[in-house]
Amino acid sequence: MINQSRLIFIHGLEGTSQGSKATLLRSLFPGMLIPDFQGTLPERMQTLEKILERKSGWKIIGSSFGGLMAALFACQHPLQVSRLVLLAPALILPEFADSPPMPVTIPTIIYHGSLDPLIPVESVQQLARQVFTNLTFHVVDDDHGLYKTVQQIDWLALLE
């Protein structure tokens, strides 16, 4: 049984809690937290830390810029996160890529489109392998939005 009070979805830079991925996840997990984030990365991270407090057992799903946020939080607070699902995460941004965090053993699943024009899959894969020691990396036939892929993922099995 999935503890939905410990599930959170973090949307991308221009996304909202009403986007297509958020709507899909809310339909599957009505108790999932799906907040709106605005502002700079430090402002967004501060908001995320307030939401997650010092509670543990979080399963975090992050998309694009939200994937960067999820990865940064997990690396800074590894004991609070039990699973990380990253959708085309923006790990190539300087806040992560210029000084990659120390490796963490959190089970991490990444889906990244082979047709992504914004975030090169090879760069993300290289960084992710360096930081996430318990990594499953799926290169899928999709673009940055991963709209086809998110419909095909067995979310219940993935988050069990």
C-alpha cells in the first residue's frame, strides 16, 4: 500500500499543479502533494524544504526543473527520501552539473526521451550514474515533455 501522504510531484520551470502530468498523477493518487512552485531555484528549494519538513519516507517525482529540485533535495536529505522518479531531469544546469553531489543510494528511476531537444540524454545519464548508485535509467522514444511515456508508466508498481 502506497502512503499517498508521502508522495509529491514537482513540476517543471514553467509548469503548474494543473499541468497534464500533475493531473494524471492526481487521478491515480488523490492524496499526493502537488504544490505550485515559483521563483528562483533557491526560493523553490526553500518552499520544498518547508513542505517536506523533517519527515521521512518521501517518494518524489520531479519533471525537468522539478527533477533538478528533486535530485538536489534527495542528495541534501538522503534519509528523508525512499524513492526518486525523475522525468527528463534538468541535471545539466550548473547548480547540479558544476559540482555534482556526493553519491547517494536512494532507489532512482529516470525516464528521458531520446528526442529531447532541451536536455541531452547522454549528459544526464553520465551525471546520474555518477550521483545515484541505485539507478534505473530508461531512454524512451519521446521528447522532453514525455507526454506519451507518462501515460504508459505503471505508476502503481513504480511507487510500491
